Amino acid sequence: MVIDFRNINTVWSSIAAQTLKRLGLTCVVICPGSRSTPLAVAFAQQSPDIEAISILDERSAAFFALGQAKATGRPTLVVCTSGTAGANFYPAVIEAKESRVPLLLFTTDRPPELRDCHSGQTITQLKLYGNYPNWQTELAIPSVDMQMLAYLRQTMIHAWERSQTPVPGPVHLNVPFRDPLAPIPDVEMLYALSLQLLQSEFDTEDFFSGVTTISPSLYLPSSLNLPFQQWLKTQRGIIIAGVGQPQRPEEYCRAIAQLSKTLKFPVLAEGLSPVRNYADENPYIISTYDLILRNQELAKQLAPEVVIQIGEIPTSKELRNWLASTQAQRWIIDPSDQNLDPLHGRTTHLRISIEELGRCVTWGENTSSSPSSFSSPPSSSEYLQLWCAIEAKVRATVDQTLTTIEELFESKAAWLLSQTLPPRTPIFIANSMPVRDVEFFWKPTHSQVQPFFNRGANGIDGTLSTALGIAHRQQSSVMLTGDLALLHDTNGFLMRKKFVGHLTIVLINNNGGGIFEMLSISKFEPPFEEFFATPQDIDFAQLSATYGVEHELITSWQQLLSRLNPLPSKGIRVLELQTNRKADAQWRRENLGKFAVDLA
């Protein structure tokens, strides 16, 4: 059944579902509720072309949809009933906006005559998410008028496009319905006759003939007047491979390597960037820059004249402070229309992707008459050699130090994961300390492991649900998280029966917020332990059993390694490492500044 003619709501909803299916929608997450019944029925009927997944908790549902969109690069739809249900989408809407992920949100609603009169489960849902959506509107009340159905079709097309262009992000449609909500025939004679007439005249293929899969094009500059000549004349230049989740990581990393080798610039690669996992592409990767820049003499020696930043700036506060103090000329390579310079330096945004820039570089090398042609690449400079020599020494010291640590220690987990996971494994890295340990210690390899994260708003909301969304129907995946981030989203476990694939959760249980131990407030007790560290004293074995999730307490590094490669093919599993929060924080305070201490 393509169009469901049982009543006005079923016609309306099935046309919306059919349009999105033809545009390329493959996954919809539906939260239970009454007002959303027409949409739930319509999308359930689109199987197997569209997978419809029911998730109880709206916040979890929205983050699961976010994870799916991250993994596939396509918009995912999440649907809920009226009232406060849609309010629970808000954190995921913010994250989708800030991390540029295409997400469709349909909040169903009472019709206008049932608003502002204390009708049950009714709140003001218009512009519910403020200015965060790329686009937002309220649909008209369902109608079987052909012009109104065409309006619905075109609105679906526009919503699909606006979720992807000019910058990916969330799109919110508020969708009102009158009764009947269930797919029962309309009893009013006028409506029944209208439906019969529409069904007799409706030509499905003609109606949907203009609906095609949209592939949004990248924003490209109008000319190739890029500053290659200036870059080539620079002996003290660096490339920063910042926070990024490219859909084609191999092409992305190869383009960065091409630019690096052409210019002879070292690549300071953020731990969350896939660049560290494609180390065979680039001989100039610098993975220990945060540790190096803690040495003030080295930081001065390594001050650059030119900085090329690809994507968003890395997490490292040391790097940010260093860039702010050097006042180098900076270029930011990113196709979006957003300002990606929180340092407010002497910055030029090049609105182009690194892949397109990589093609420009290749073309420039091979076509002497092109606008972007340039002279021969420079020979390796003393500046580049200095960076590479320091990286080799610091990396060796880090590896030797972590190898000798036998007790369970949270920073070593990130280092081990970088060397242990099967090739191309997707890994979701939770916020707070995990992202920082990854930046400090993730070792460059040829593993092609693909990192994912929610660094748009940097919150711990929806950590588990996002990871499950990324892992669903993908390669067996891993999540690295602390205990508080997992506890904040344990309702994500409720979708375990619908989850297809495997997720291993590497849980660093230090009974509290380890990130706060690194802040000045940690010296003040009270109120530090109760109001900042907030230990929860949870037995994760019992918690896992409650949700029917496998749990294993890890007591040695050898045990952890044996569980990470190979990974299971299905199910959800928690591997818990119990660590000492205060001892680990003390280790960081004493050691992070020592790895490069004698290299100036």
C-alpha cells in the first residue's frame, strides 16, 4: 500500500513517508504516544525500505537518531507525540546543530483549536528549539485537497534539503493532527466522499515523479585564488588536523597528507581526527603536540608563521593558548558558513573542503598554466625536522612509560585501544576525560579506526544512545566512556532488543567526574566531592543485569586486550575497569609536563 486512503490523516502521513523514502530516508525512530499515531502507522508500513525503530525515552531516541546520521551521513528522522515529549529532543537538536549532523525532528501536536485551553498534553511547540534548527515550520492541518498534498510533498523535500545544505543540521516540523488518529475510516460522509474521489483520481507515479534523491553539493569558492604561493614560501608552517568526522575518512586523510607533503608542513593531528589512524599516508604526523607544548622553551622554538587549520580546532588547551600567543597568520579550511575561530586571530576562512583543496593542490602541481599553479615544493626545512625529531622522542617516552604501568589506570586505556582494535572499527569517545586521554595518548597507527564523538556542545547527554546509533547495522563498534556519562544515559539500554550489531562499552569507573579533579575547585572540600565529583556508588554488574546486558569486570590489561580483538558480532557488552580517580589525576599532574622536559 503506497497511499493509505482510510482517512485524511493516513493519506497525509503516508504521502509524507513516501516522499521521504524516495528522497533517501532509510531510518526513522518513533517514540510511543497517541498524537503521533498517523505517522507511526505510515512509517511502519514503509518496511523494509525504511527501518522504523521504537524507542521509549525521547532523549535517548533523538541521540540514537543522531548517531545513525553520523554513521551514515544521511538524515535520520525522529518522531514523538505532543506535550513535553518533544522537549526531550532538545539536547540532541543542539548537538546536531553544533556538530553539523543532518537530523529531522517531527513533533506531533494538537490542532490549533485545542491549544491554550488546558487541553491535556498540550504545550507551545512552535519554535520549541529556539534558533538551533536550520529550518523550522508547522505543517498545515491534514487535507485531501490535491494542492495541499502537493504542498506537503514539497515541504518534505525542502526539509530534507535544509537538513543538509548549506550546512548539515537539524530541521524541526511541528505536525498537528485532528481525530481520528488511528487508521480507521472517516465516518463523516463529506470526508468519505472526498477520500473516494481522491483515490479514484490519484496517480502515484505522476505525483511522486519529481522526487529524487538529493546529493547536496559542497560549497566551493568561485575561483582557485588560493594562497599556495605564500604557503610555499613559508619555512615555519604547520597544519592542524582538528576535530572532524568525515564520511570518507580515507580520502580526507589522503588530502591532508597531500597538502602536508607538498608544503613540507607537519600535521598536528587531534586524537579525534582519523588522521592518526592513517599514519601510513603521512610521515609528518605530530601526535604529542599537547605534551610538547607544555615545555615553554620548545613552545617558543616551534612558534609558526603560518597555520592551516582543517575543521574545528582541537580540544587541547595547551595548543589553543600557544596559537593565541604566537599570533601566526591562520587559514581555516572548512566548507561551512560558520566561524571556526574561537581564538579570534588573524584568520582567513577558506570555504572549501580539504578534499577539494587536495584536488586543487594536485592540479596545481601538474598544470603550470592553471591559476593555482606554483613553483617546486620546498625541501624539508629545519623547522619540520625539529618537529619530527621531538615527536619521535616524546612518543617513545610515552610508549615506554605506559608499557611499564601494570595497574589499571584510566589514561592507559586510550593508548591500548589505539593499538588493539580491529581495522576500521568505529569508536565513540565520550566527553570529559576520555577525549582528553585520547588527545594525550592515542598512538598513530595504520588501523583506519574511525572515531566518533559529540563535540558540538561537548555535553554528556545521550552518550550511550549516540554510540548505539552509530553501531546499529554497522561494523562491530566500541565506546570509551566514564561512569557518569554512562549513568546519565542508561535508558539507552532499553533499545537492546532492536539493536542490530555489536557495541563493546569500555567503562572507566572511577566513581565520579574525573575531569573535575583537573580543575582548581578540586582543592576545596567541601563542596568538591558532593557537588562536582558526584560519586554514585553504582554496581555496574547489577545495572547491566537489570537491562539484560553482558558485563565483565576487567582486572588486567591482558584481559582487556583479549576482549577487544576480535570483537563479537552482536549484542551489547560492558567491560568495566575500576580505577582510582584521585590517583590518576595526580599522575596526570605529575607526568604530563615531564614527557618533553629535557628536549629544549
